[in-house]
Amino acid sequence: MNSIGKNKIQTAYGTMEYAKSGEGTPAVILINGGSGPIEGWFKIFHEIAEQSTVVAYNRFGVGGSQKPAVPQHGQAVVDSLRELLREIGVNPPYILVGHSLGGLYANLFARQYSDEIAGVVLLESSHPKDLTINETQPPFIRRLNQLLGIFDSFSPHRKWNEVHYVEETINQLAQSAPFPEVPLFVVSGGKKPPMMPESAFAIRKENQLDFVRLNQRGTHLIADSSGHFPQLSEPEIVLRAIRECIHTVRNMQR
């Protein structure tokens, strides 16, 4: 089954689109990468629902969710996610699964609300030090990124897009509490993305290893045949990480 049934709900922050399925605890919360839609989880969503409650959602400006009216830095994203979960009746503890930029938000959520977190899966997650990778890019690519950013100012809501507030999110992470001692699984793609220089890929691999050292419970899984989207190219590896996290958490609760 590839389709994911979606609903909308009005929250204190605006209308949000979400998908919810399954039963049981801990609830698994899927946090998309930058501008990623709910549909990006279609290869694993229903399989997770066989294990526990699972929630995916579209952040403001994505899919059927309302356009953002305020800056979408990490704190705003975490606050709106917690409000959504409250409104749809999904209570903690949570296992957060953060892909790419969504990994920064999972990281921030876990540090700020550690009492609500049972486990974390970082899936090809962005790392605070990944910003240095841009410095290794060819000058023409850096200049192109700057030019493309100019067009955001022509759209009232695009100026609030999360991609403009990554540095602010990283600063919020730096000011937060240490990462909690909860089961942690880090899933990294083993293939270098096209166009990425070897030097940049080396930095990214080291940053992924740094995630494993966030606490004493870190486990590293490498999706050897995947680039940045293991949930699409090797979904079984991602499912393995989530299932093992659920199993570990339930054993600890016993």
C-alpha cells in the first residue's frame, strides 16, 4: 500500500496536515526533511503502524498545511509539532525519527523536552557542523544558491521558510540542554551524493559519526546502497532501526 491517508486540523499556530495510523506506545513521530511531504514516508509508514502509533505531518508551507506567517526556525517547528500532537491526542513518550533537516528539529525537541522522549532515530540527519560543507563547494554553486535565495523575497510566505533559519536553529541547539540518555539510532547513507566533492562527503561522514557519540546508547546503521534518502532506496534498514528502537524502549519500560 503506497497511499497515506491525510487529515487536517486547526491548531493554535494554523492549519496543519497530518497522517496518523496504528496503535500503541511509544508513538513514532516522523519529521520530514526540508520541504519534504508526508508522501516521502510511503515505503515505511504502514509498516511502522503495524508496530505502534505513527504520525507524519507537513510543516507550514508544505502540502495542505497553512503557509507560514512567522519565521520557521527550530523553536517554532518544535512548538507547532507539540501543539499538533496535543490536538490529535497523541501523547508522549515519543520516538522521534528526523530525516535531513528534520533531524535538527528532532535533536532540538529531544534536548528541550527530554521527559517526553523515549528514543530518537536520526536518518541522514543534518548536523550543526554541516554548514562548513558549503565552504567546500565550488564558487559557482555557492553563488547560485545566493541568487536563488533572492527570489524568496518576492513571495510573502517564502521569506519565513525554514531554510533561511538553519543558523538560528543551530544556535538554539547550542543553548539547549545535553542530548538525553535515550535509545539512539543513526542511519547514514553510504553512497556519496552526485555533485558532492569527496572532501565534503568526508566531513559529512564524520559528522554522522558524531551523532553516535551524542550519548552512551548510540547505534550506527549504514545504508550502503543509499545516498540521502535511505527511506526510499533501502527502507528495510530504516524500518530495522525504528523497530529496534521500539523494542529497546519497550524492554526498558518493563
